[in-house]
Amino acid sequence: MLPCEMIDLRSDTVTRPTPAMRRAMAEAEVGDDVYGEDPGALALEREVATLLGKEAALFVPTGTMANQIALLLHCRPGDAVVVGAGAHCMAFESGAGAAIAGVQFSVASACGLFGVAELERALSPDSDLVPRTRLVSIENTHNREGGAIWPDAQAAQVAERAHALGLAVHIDGARLWNAAAASGLSPAALARHGDTVSVCFSKGLGAPVGSAIAGSATLLREARRFRKMLGGGMRQVGVLCAAARHALQHHRARLHEDHALAQRLAFGLSTLRGCAVLPVETNIVLIDVAQPAPALVERLRAEGVLMNAVRPTRLRAVTHRDLEVADVDAAIGGFARALA
């Protein structure tokens, strides 16, 4: 149990349900979702599909499951998936891509974003000796790149080329809501490039659990089968879907506040000697320091500030709805003391 006075910047997954969200959960009408009878799940899935401009959507318990379902939908064991460096489905899902879908990953670029030329260099040659490339995965925003937003024209070009080559496109949109808030584009505009797209409710939106995958009705019928196979077929899931719907309807419009807090944090930290802050686009702040990051994390904890070390000399801080301006200012002060 963390002391209540800790300022938690480890992730936007650490938020707790609001009283209004808890009421929505308590009052949720439920049914058996495995039979397709949970009204809350059906309502959420219709809403998500509409927001993303897709025919259908499916509620799943985690973003990892959503991404793994996408791999299963588009690939066969032994196939290759083109990703940017540090892609979540490759690097942060416990090797599930290999263990469950049986895919290999081909990294198109040294950073999370890539262009058409990099995509083409990452493709497998036409040979029985190598894995067949079947899927291109775009992560928007990209976690490793500090919440970077894919330029829409670039995403469109990559998807268009992938489709021309007969490849499917998946968009890992765990923080697509943040990309939409920062870019001014609608979620549907950002999702239009993907045959499938996954979104998360428990990151920036502040729900306690849940993600969704969206795409064509045909693909989503098969997705439901894979969800059951992976253990994600739940029963009276409307309690969780009520939290996700509340988050969509009440928390999505305030994401710009998280982005403003990230800018404030970045500016404050950039004034400190011994640390350099990377450009901030959404709610993730990457800080390079001139000392071992894990040791600095421990000193920050002693100052009441929680961050994660993501490289030997790099820390990551993520702003979210449970933070206020005073928390960010206090975190900057704690960081200054920890550096010293």
C-alpha cells in the first residue's frame, strides 16, 4: 500500500474510479456476455465502434489481449509483423506474440515511428526460407517515444503501402484518445488506417479495467472466438463496461488537462541542472539524467514522488486525471532535491 501523500507519475494506469464512476458500476444492468446478453457490454461496443468508424467492437479485459487477438486475426504461426522499435505488442506483453500467436517481429526503424521506405526494408523477401510478412502494426501514441503522435499523413502512407502489398494493418491505440485530443483529429480519423484498432479505457480515461478491439463485423466475429480461447469470455461484464462508458463520456474531453500538466512538468524539470527533457506531445514525459536512473528513482520515492526508470539514464513520468497542478509542482521540487 502506497502512502496517500505519494505523487504517482509511474503511469496513467494508477488512477482510481471516481465516485460517479463507482455509481455507474453499481447501477449497471447486466447479463451473460458469453451469450451476448449483457446490455452494458453491447452498448459500450456500439459506442466504441461508432467512435472509431468501424462496423463492430469487442470489449476485452486488457490491452495485451486486444493486441494478441489482432495478431491471431491477421497472422498464422511463423508469420512476421512489422513494428517500430519498442512496440508494445513486441516488447511489453511478456513474449505473448511468440508464445500465443507464434509470430516474429521485424523492426522497421530505430524509433517507434517509421515511413514507407523503412516499412519496405523490413519486409521479408519472397522465399520459403524466411517468415512471411502478414501484418504492419502502428502504435499511436507510441509509448517508447514519449507519447509521440503518428503524423496522420505518414500513417496514411504506411497503411496505403501495406494494403497495396496485401498486408493487414493493426493500430495499437492504447492511447489513441490522447492522440485525438492533442492532434484535433477524431478517433475515427486516426483509426481509419487500420483493419483493426485497439483502444484502452484504463490508461488516460481512468477506468479500472478494460480495452476494446474494433474492425469489420467479419473480423470481430472471429475476435470473439479468440477472446474466449484466451480466457477473456466473462459473464456479467456490464459492471466493468459501465466504468468504461462513463470514462468515455466524461473523461475523454478532459485529456488536454493531462497534456497541460505534462508540459508544466517538462518545463519545470528542464530548468534543473543534470537533466534533459525530451519533447512532449501528450501526457508522457521522458527525462534523461546524468546518473543511474534506478538509483534516482529510489531517491525520488524518498521525496514522495514515484517515477519509472525506462533506460539506464532515462526516467518516464506520466500525467493523469488524479493529479493537479500542485502535485506537479511538488514533483518538480522533489526531483530537484533528489538530483542534489
